[in-house]
Amino acid sequence: MTPALPRRALLLALTLALALPAPAQVALPPDAAAPVTTPPATTPPADSATPAPAPADPVVPGDGGGADTGSGGSAAPSGNPVSSSGTVLPATSPSDIPVTPPTVVPEPVPAVPATSVPVTPVPVTPVPVTPVPVTPVPAAPKPAAPTSPTAPDPVTVRGLWVDAFGPGLKTRAQVAQMVDEAVKLGVNTLFVQAIRRGDCLCMKSGLPLATDPDLEKNFDPLAIAVRLGHARGLRVIAWASVTGVANTAAPNTSPLHVMRTHGPDSGKNSWLARRPDGTWQEGSDGWLDAGIPEAADFMVNSVTSLVRNYDVDGVQLDRIRYPDGGAWGYDPKTVARYAAETGAKGTPIPGDPAWQAWKREQVTALVRRIALEVKSVRPTAWMSAATITYGPAPRITDPSAFRRSRPYTDVLQDWPTWVREGLIDLNVPMNYKRDGVADQGAWFDGWNSYAASVRTRADGVLAPLAVGTAMYLNSPAVTAAQASRSVGAGLGWVGYSYRSPTPGVIAGQQTTAQGLESVGTALRAKGEPLAAPLRWTAEPPSLRGLMGRVVGTAQPGGRVVEAWQGGKLVATGLTDGSGYYGFLTLPAGKTEVRVSGQRWSDTVPARGVARLPDLLARDVAPLRR
């Protein structure tokens, strides 16, 4: 080991810091918290990553997280909802609605095979051999600002989340009714939960079918939702819980489920995110560790299969992060990989900045890889993410404020970087706040303003932004007011959720149909967001890209990748744990990639993703502790 090696962890942190764009705000994904078997005794949560559970049925959408106390206090993590009395309520998310533990074992679906086959290309003008980089990644030149800026076109997304735990997707009749009611409500987009917890409400994803005794036999919910939705002029986005793959209250019973093949009892083959003491459950939930390359490959293939096998208009990533709490990622394989890539010694403490930065990059790398694979299959598919907005919003005037926020420091979700690098086309912050409760109304407006301030991508394009609101937490009048403020700012709007559109439905005082009617009346009133029919027909801003992979080395991750065009460095990045890299905001044209002692030239197409041949690393063997 060289004398400089002990400093590698710090250097990696600096490297990632230089490569990261100004912090953005993260909102909670629609993915609901783990199912519960009894209805909540108190009011639904106010500001959680995931919506609160509905009585008797699975939880409402969100992405499960801390609670907003309404005063910014420290009684609970500033992301979870609280009652009007200040009591912290359980957080939920669109895919976490409680369900009765299933007893039916679904017919397993064949796994999706890996698509990449290593190739040893003839290198083009090899560069001098160098060891794994330990110096900061040079910042790529910022694109020139437009000379004559114009006001952005309003985002016309008017959406509705439809979760996999309650009625809406379990039978053909439910899907037909759900589509009819969505059209009557006046939305133009359905975010339909496909991947629930390592399983799918679909039959062609490579994942086991969701275990649910109420699920109609020989029925593909996603396929029917797409067909009926398209017939009525609706766009249908497949919503997927990515890292959140298990709920012990309602486990999937298939022997092919990831919790059985790579779960807590799989020894060295386990893919679960773990705490320093080895525990893996967050409440009833189990999460995959984005820092384990095989787990990342599994998640990429699962999401990509939705676009490959269904005529969906795009995918939305939910639960694309580490669990709440920060002290995760301690599977021995993850810690060993971190040490190998950075030269760090021993087990990192939870608050180590270099350790946190490295894990945050693993989440971003997972988003990047999914985006590149999805765009390879279908360039016009929308890449969306339901992002987190715990607590008060960062100040727009402070470029570093987001890096002190809970989404960035706790769950390691850096969605501003995802927007800037074009990894997501549509950001949908889960801005689950309640007007009239402490400071939450101001927080709601603050997050909208902050998210709008970080919409500019590296190529100068303004990325679409739609605000996700918690209908189940607010009266129809407040839901309409929040939607109106969002749309009035030129942003889109998405409501959570079809199954629980009002607090009255959550409390058992209204049926779902009655709740939809009451919130629909408010949203369709004169001057309100759904007063007149509106189509969402825009194409995604990312229609082209470039991707490749480094092979032939025991340590393919964490390598600096440079993209050059016309003799100028235009972008930099890092390889993920499997050696993959890529870019989605490069101009079309001839591009040279430099990585691991190799150079390779190719052309970024005007539409589609150029997939470079696998490059055989030509540097020295990776340093070891």
C-alpha cells in the first residue's frame, strides 16, 4: 500500500462532491409503507415518505420515512406525519397499504436473463496505464446559459397514484372501474403500481406474481390497466418499489422471491441492507443494498423488464434509497467493496462523510443504470422518480443547503443530481404536507420553489416537475388549494391516492367512491386544476445517451470516466459496482470515452442509447488493505 492510500476515502468524498450538482430536494416516493394488519387509531400522517395506512386495507402511498412534527423539533425524524396534537403517526407510501397475509402461492415467472455479454474490443489509442484514481474527478465544463431565456412551458401532468394494496388493480372489473373513475376525476396520467415488494402485479416481469388471495386468477393487472387506460386517452406509468423488497407482515410465498433466494438466511448470498449490528428490518420492511453489485443488477433487470414487456409510457422509481436512519450498508460485502475502492481501513462509522458519499453514489449509480437500460429499450419512455421532501425546504439562496437536508444525509437520495444529469425525466417530489398544521403549509410551498429552482439539466434543458400531494391527509378543499398552487407555478400535479382520496376514507367515514366524488368536485370547480380536460403529450427530455462497461478486473467500481467531444472534456462520471457507466445529457455526435487506461470512440445518436463494447481494464491490480 502506498503512503497516500489512507487518504483515499477522503479523496473519494472530494471526488464525488466535485461531481455533484447543487443539492436538490428529495420527496417521498409513492411507495407505501409496509402493510399493517389493523387500521391506524389516529389521523393519517402529515409529512411522510409514504402515506398512512387506510383502515382495514393496505397503507397509503408515500415512501415511509420520518415524521414532520410541524415545528421542526426533534421529537421524530422530520419526514413522518404527526397528528394535530403533535403525536407522530406511522408513515406510509403508495405501495405500503396493509393487506392480509396471503395464502395462495402464485405461479412463478421465469427470471429475466442478464443482457450484457463481455467483449474484449481493440482499444483505440491506449492512454498511459494508471492505478484506480485517487484524485478528485475534474468538473466538466458547465453548459453555456441560453442567451435569450424564455418562460418554461407549463407542465401538463395531472396524475393519480394507484397502489397495489387496496382495490383498483386486483380484478378486471376493478381496473375497468378505476380507469372510469380516473377519467371522471379529470386526470390524464395513472401511476400504476407494478412492482410492489420484490414481486409484481404483472405476469411478464421476471418477478414472482404478487401474493394476494384477492388477485383474480390468470389476470395481468398491468397489461389490462395499460390497455384500458390508453383506450381512454390516459398515459400509464408503471410505478416500482426498487430497494424496498419485503414486508414481513405480508410476505410473498413464492420460492423464487428475492427474500427466499437472497434474504436474511442466505449467508454470504444475502443482498439486504444491514445495520452495523447485522439487523436488517426497518419496522416490518426489508431493503436491498444498492452497494451490492448483484442486488443492483437484479433491481435494474426488474424495472427494465416492465418497459421491455409492456406498452407502458414510462416507469416511476419509488423507494430508491437507503432506509431511514443513516446507519445502513453494513453487509460485509458492501464494507469490503468500499474499502477496496477507497483504501479506507476498518469499519466506517455511520456518520463518516466519505462513507456516506460513497453510499449516496451507489444509489445514484442505480438510478443511472436503470435510466440507461430503459432508454436503450425505448428512448421515448419517461423516467420518473417519487422523491423525498422531509421537513422544511432548503433555502434557494444557499447552494449547499440541500446537502444538509435529511433526504441527502439520512436516506442518501440526491435527486437534484438525478435531474441535473438527466437520469430522471420527470421529478415528482412527494410533498406530503398539511396546510394549517404548524409550518407545513409554508414547507409545502418551500419545497415546490426549491424543486423548481433545480430543474435545469447539465445540457441547459428544463426538466419537467410535477408535485405529489397527499390527498389522504387533507380535506378536498386543501387538496384543491395545494394542486392549484402547484399548477399556478407552472408545475404538474399528482395525487395520492386512488384508494384513499380523503381523510374521510381513511377514517371509514366515506367509501372510496364518495371520497373520489368529493375531491373531484373540489378539483373540477371553476378555475381549479381539473376544471377542463388537459392532455399530457410531451416527449421526455432525455432521448439519447451513451453507456458502457469496464471488465477484466476484480474491482470495476469507482473508476473515473471521461467523455470528450471535439477535443473538450464535456462530462465525467464513475463506474458502478459492476463496472457500468453512462451519460444522458451529451450532445449527439462523435464522443470519446476514457476510462481505466482505455479510450473508445463512438457516436451518440440523435435518438437512442449508444452501447459501447465492454472495455478490458488496462490498469494495475486494485490496491488492497
